[in-house]
Amino acid sequence: MAKRKNRTYLKKKITRKSFFKSVLYGAGGIIFTGLLDSKAFGQLLENKPKAKSVIQIWMWGGPPHLDTFDPKPDAGKDYCGPLNRPIDTNVPGIKIGQLLPLLAKQADKYSLLRGMTHGNTGHETAAYMVQTGRKPGEGLVYPGMGAVVSLFRGQPPEYKGALPPYITVTTPQGRFSECGFMASKYKPFSTGGDPSREPFAVEGIVSETVSEERQKTRKEFLKNIDSFTRSMMEDPLVKVIESCQEQAYSMILGEARRGFLLNEETKETRDLYGRNRFGQSCLLAKRLVERGVPYITINYGGWDTHKRHFEAMNQKLPEFDKALSALIQDLTDKKLLDSTIVICGGEFGRTPRISWEDPWYGGRSHYGKAFSYFVAGGGFKGGQVVGKTDGTGENVIERPIYPWDLIVSMYELLGIDKNAKLPHPQGLTAYANPYTAGVISAKETGGMLKEIM
């Protein structure tokens, strides 16, 4: 009798809304709230896309253009330091930094944007500009590229995959709000963990301590005791919840989980990328592209080199060179590069002039007037250089490229209609395309990257 009363009490106290929330945000928070949003924004797509996925290598802190993709060997020690011997690439006339020999052999597959500029030197504000294509102070906090792509290319019928449409490897990017004013369901799923470790512990999906067999046992146990859910089975909301549960378990136990199992790759392939966090993150990104994930960001920190810059570069650039060259070659071999945009860069660059004095001992600071980006695939041509800086790399002197120029070009390749609107919670008009929004003046744009599209 007491048990029956308790059950009646539970039915009264556990409302449909609270029960729904308890299930929806379980399993590590990986269930798509998008299941409840039947309105597909995919109908706003107008152009047939050339690109289906994006891999963004976010070089947090700002990589140095003089040491990577825009070397200035004649500028002297105060600009080049010890990295004053750039190397030829397989494209005549294009040289890159001496610590990137593997990428030098693949210059025909990527293009270099040497005219990047925005003039901002604050991590947060510069990251916002580069990630959203908007300038601070418009009155709205706009979503980043990943959230926008998730909206237009990551919802049914455009994307029907079991994995989240926007994934960051391995940690959130930070420094800006990824989904801006849009709903939290457009935030990325962050894997956590370290893909170079065995096993690669993915938040809510792969555990270091709980085996797959034990997860299956847990699922059956929950199914057997869940008499409360079965008693409400005819309720439409419960059917949605059950669908969410099944999607969560497909992530944990089904085919989707395999995307994170790097041990399925051969030893030779894993070695080719490099047995480190970044190398295996690039390999993971390739596996996610193979499963159709629209947007993957690799959060690759360590580029904020105010002190002892060249010591850091001697460690990071060979690692970067090995992993990125393996990724580009692997995507090419798998016939995926033509449909996958790969972009590499940070919120700004580093000062061309080196700070040798105490306490910097050869450091480079923040620099937003001129920096470089790497782009490949998804409709971007290879073997090209767009933009030019002066002899010391301090000023863009030909073909400036602003963050919104790159982002609008990517949206074009992804087939996102230039007039597409973003869902604003108060119903305000908010365009995905900053050109269409009319917030960019003629003095602050070099136009879309038609040279390489």
C-alpha cells in the first residue's frame, strides 16, 4: 500500500518537464536537443555545396607568420631570429618556414592567405572576430562558424549522423561564446581526454574504467527496472525521451562510438600522424569526417609565445608539420579533401619584431595587423598565395583579407544561402552572412576569396 502511494506521489511530483530534463541531459550531456526541433533550417540552402565538412585547427594564442607561412629571410635577426632559412615547396615561387619540410612537399594541395588582418590584439575580441566574422559592439553576441554550420548543415535532412554535428577536440575553445545568441544545442560537444592515450577517454562515451560489456549490462538493467517509463509509454513526450535514450546508447555502444576508437587504425597510420595529442587529434578529425560530421575543431593551444618563442617553435612546428601533412595526405587518399575544408590559424599573429630583452628572451607578442592562414580542400584551390606583406611582415600591402572575407567564402562553399537568417530568441533579424547584414564597410573588406574558389 505504501509503495502504491509513493508511486502516486512520484507521478504527481515528477512532472513531464522535469522528467524530460533529467533524461535529456544525461549520458554526459551528449543527446541532441535538436531532436525536439522539427524545423529544419536546411531549406535556406540555395547553392549546391562543394564542401560537406570543415576541420578547423584553432592555433590558440596566435601562430607566428614569419616562422611558418610568410618567411622574411632578408629582414634580419631582429625579425627572423634563428629561423632565417625558408625552404622551397613543390610549387615554384612559394617558400615556407624551414621547420615545415613535410608541408613543403604538399603546397599544391593548399593555399596560403598572407594578407589576413583586423588590427585587434586582444585574445577575446580578436577570437570573436575571427570565429564569427563580426566586430564587437554590434549589440548581439553572434555564433561562431561551427555553430552556424551546425545549424545549416548539421540538422535533418542535411545531416542524419549519430554523432553531434559540431565537435571540439579535445577541449572547448573558450575566449568566445561558440553559439552566441543561438540555443545551447548548437554548442559543440567536447571530447575531453587525450587521443594519444589508450584508451582515449571520451566524455560520456568511452570510459577508462567502464568496459563496453559493462555498459551493455547497465543498459539492460535500466530497461528492466524502468517500469515508470513503460507506464507512460503512450505519452508522445516519453516517446521522444526514449528516442533520446536510444541515441545516447548508440553513441556509447553503437557504430557512432567507433569514430573515437583510434586503435582501429593501423600502427603505421598512427605513427604517420605522430604519437602525441595533436597528431592523434588530427587522425580523430579525419575519422569524424569519414562519418559525415559537419564541423570539427581541434583546439591546439600553446602559441601565445611571449617568452622564449624559438624554444617553443622548435618543439611545436615539427609536431604541426607532421600531423597536418599526414591529415592532408590521408584526406586526399580517401577522396575526402575535395569535400572537406581544412583551415589553420589563430585569433591573430605574433609581432614580426622579436623582443630579445629581459624578461622575454626572444619572444613575440600579439599582432593583428598582419598574419597568415592555411586553407585547403572543400572547393579551395591549392598552390596559391593570396595577399602580401611588406619586407618585415608588419603590414599588408596587397590584397587584405579580413576574417569575414574568409568566413563568407567558406559559407559559400558550404552552400549556405547569403540571405539565410539565424534563429534569434527575441525574433530579431540576424543574418548568418556579415556582408548581407550590411555591417561591413567597403574599407574593411577585400571581398570573397574568388582567386582560390
